[in-house]
Amino acid sequence: MKITEQTKYTLDENEIKIAIRKHLIDKLGTEPNINEKDIELEANVDRDGNVCDYVAVATVTKQTDTDDAALDTELIDLMNAGTKLQAVKLKRDRSGFGLKESKEYCDALELKHCKRNR
């Protein structure tokens, strides 16, 4: 006798987008250059208008080491010019990091490479 158990999960759109982003990280092996807001969801509905499932569409560009080095250079230039907030925003936009991770990244980069810390 074969017993199959199915579990249904009820997730809102934001939770679905977060799960898709985590899946992309697993598939790419690195942090993708994508935010949850960049993932578009299209609902499939049945005849009664109930949502059956979603189709997610996202364009992901895998960053290379060259891209990372170029971004670091831009971040260092911004911080040396005294615009650290702009550097944090740029890191967040280009990497898909959250605010905290972007600030911590810029803090570490600033300590290591910026003129005023030498």
C-alpha cells in the first residue's frame, strides 16, 4: 500500500518572491543581482476566479568578479567624495543586498580602502 501525503502552503506574493530569490541563490551559487521587486508574478486562475498557482518571471544577471571589482571602485570613489549614503544605495541597487548588508559591506570597504581611514 502506497501512501502519498501532500502539503499545501499558503503564501502571500511577497513570501513567494522571497522564496524564488532564495531558489535563485541556490541555483546560481552566488547572490543574484535581483530584488524581490524585480520578480513579476502572474496568477493562474480557475473558472471560478480562484488563484491556482503563480508563474514567476525574473531576469537574472550573474555578476562576475570583474563586475564586483568595478562596483567596489565606484563605491570607494563615492565614499572618498563624502557620499557614503549614495554608496550604500548603489550597493543595494546593484547587488540585491538589503540595507543592513549594503551598509556593512560599505563600512568594511571604507575601512580597508578609503583615504580618510589611512
